[in-house]
Amino acid sequence: MADESQQRRLLVVDDSPTVLRVIEGVLTQASYDVTCTDSGAEVLALAHKIKPHMILVDFAMPGVSGYGVCYALGSDEDLAQIPIVLMITRGDAVGTKFVHELGIIDHITKPFAPEVLLAVVEHSLKKANNPKRQLPLPAMPRTVTPTIDLSPTHARRALAALLVEEAHASMEIINALEVALSQPHVIDSLRRLVDLTNDRHSLRGELAVVPIAEVLQILSLQRQSGFLHVQSSEVEITIALERGLVRLVTGTNLAEEFLLGSVMVQEELIAPNDLGLLLNNRKGTTQRLGNQVVKLGFLTRDDLHRALRRQSSQIVYELLRWPKGIFWFEPRNELPADVLEFEFDLTIDELLMEGFRRVDEWRLIESVIPSFDGVPCRTPTSFNLSADQLTDKEQAVIAAVDGSRTVREIVQQVGTSSFDAARIIYGLVSSRLLAMQLQISPTNLENKGTIG
């Protein structure tokens, strides 16, 4: 496919810079010529400029939405024949109606694995060559004015990510950027991000400047090995990477739900009472909990790997929601044996795709549950439901709702993750089986996470 795809130009539009980076990395490695934009308003100008063979469009975007982008392309005689693949989030009410109405050649649901993305792109390009393909394109309902985002924030993020990828470059690059851009605040951020004077491979910075997802993607593309440390307040997360793959995620001062024991209970690998007895008998021992439960016969080695994989994934998903903190990367030629002994790895792509889906879901959840100190109560409708109309987890949540317990207390009562419990409560509220009472405490979720 490489020889053929080298001639294929793809245009990708998504409002998430990190999703763009993930998609660009996957398609570029497959030898496609990829151009990305995070603004639907820029698509027409870019499409006229690069004449792409296909355009991948995110459906849910602020400003000019994916729906508007598709209408705009269909209304332009020079662009109407370009095939479009619509990217939708799981649960979006898009379906085949919009696909046929907008003349879209195919659609793909986030999160998607890299091989699925490549398969859809390749299939859609072949499908687009079918001379019988019809494009029922309606007139565009409104005018889209192409714009270019030259804001300092946009420039700082783009250039920071660029400089990280080129961290081996000399100080002449920084000086050239400074002269060309004449934006000292951008250069200051870049200097803080990459300390070239101490270690030409060092990578450090602030999450407010470069989100952790972009840092992970850079390390993945460069197939780096070592430890990525992320700290916010008293919580520190350490991500062990081997050639760009996540081998283990650990942390200090984690919230209880992210501890290995809690994860084993969530996975129903150990009973809460057995875990309690085991923890009480661990006083004075330095043996790792995971190795101890395997040695005592509570878990098999495969069970432990399953629990560690879930724990590592959940910590990264929550880490993606941190709006601030600092990070630094500690490169290693080889990881220590106590990390490599666990026989599993996670790709950055799969972590980011699922993490972004959860971030999107959290936004919806927070619109109904702005605070974990809120108190849900049952509605009359909920008392008329039979047990077979609810899942086991939904029944457990409703049973924990007594009109006085907060969402935080219900999470602890049910013994599941904050995300899973909050998602169930959100669904029950949306179904009018529960209702949120007035908030008792102003504490909200501005810290974007329950990791510590």
C-alpha cells in the first residue's frame, strides 16, 4: 500500500489537537500525506489549496460543526466530489440518515484502533473510485468564512509540541524562532518546556502549556524508553515506557479507587473481606501486594496482569483530565526488571482514544452532576421498575440511593470506579429514575479528576 498511498493526500479536521496528532501519526506511518486542522472554518481554504483525495471530518466540533463542513464542501463545485469520512463519538445521534443525506462515503466511531482507521481509509479511497458513486449534496445553509487562528495560545501549543519533537536541535533553532516570531512569551514557554542546556534529551514542562496527551504521543512516535513523571499538588504519577509502549503506571498519594487492591475488587478478582484481611496482615512487609496475592493463591499471574492493566489504564484516563501540573521525562536505555516482569503493554493510541471518549462523557456527566457532593434521590418512577429492567450495576446504584448519601458516598458504597458510577447515575437521571437535589457543598470537579 505504501507506493499507492504516497500519492494520497488526506485532510483531517478535529477540534482536539491530540486526536489530530494520533490520527496524523497513524496515517503518516502508513505513508499518507496528511494535513490537519482543528477548525471547521479552515477546511474549505485548505481543501482548495492541497486538493485532498479524502477528508476526515469530526462530527461534533464547536463553531462550524462537522455537519456544516460537509454542507460547505458539497456546495462547492470544485470540492463536491471529494469523499468524506465522518468521525463520530460513540452515542452520537448521527446514523445512516446523515451519512446518506450529506453524501458521506463512510463513517468511523471513536475510539477506533489504528488498524480500523487504516482499513476505513483504504476501503473508502477504493470506494470513492467507483464511477457509480452518487453524492446527494444539499445546498449549504450558511456561509463559512475561513479563518486562521493566530492567537498566542494556539501558537504556543503548536510550537511547543514542535520543539519537543525536535529536542535534539541546537539553540540556533530557538534563536531563529525568537527572531521570526517576536513573541517572547512563546519562547519563554518553549525554554521551560525543553531544557537543552542540561540534557539534550530532557523533556519537561507544564500541562497548562502542553497537555499530557500530546507529551505521550510524542514519546510514542519517538519510541522512547524511560519514565514519564507527572505531578500535581501531592499526587505524582509515573508512567514506564518501553520503545513507546506503556509497561506500567504507578503513583503516590492516589485516591483509593486507583489502588491495586480496589481495582482487584472492581474486577471481582478478590472479595472485599479477603482484601481487608490481607491488608491488615501486610503490616511490616515490603513485598508487593500483587506478588503477595499471587503467592497466597488469591489470584493467578494472569489475573494480576489483568488488574495491573486496568489500573494503569484508569490512571492514564484520569490523568488526561488534569488541567495543570508539571511533567518531566527520565530516559532509560533499559527498564528495571521489576517493571518488565509484568507481561502486558498498552499502546498510547488505544489509551488516548478511550481516554478522549471518557473525557467527552465526563463533560456530559458534569452537566448533570457538577459536584460529587450532590445528593441523588429516587423518583416515583423508579419504584415501579422490576429488577429485570435494570442491569446489576444499575440495581446496585439505586439500592445505594437513600436521599442522604452523596454521589461520592454512593461510589464508595457500590465499590466501582468514579467514572462507572457517575455514568450510571447520569443515565438514571437522564431516564428520570433519579433526580439530583440541591448541592450541599460548593465543591465541584474543577480539579478534573479524582486521582488524588
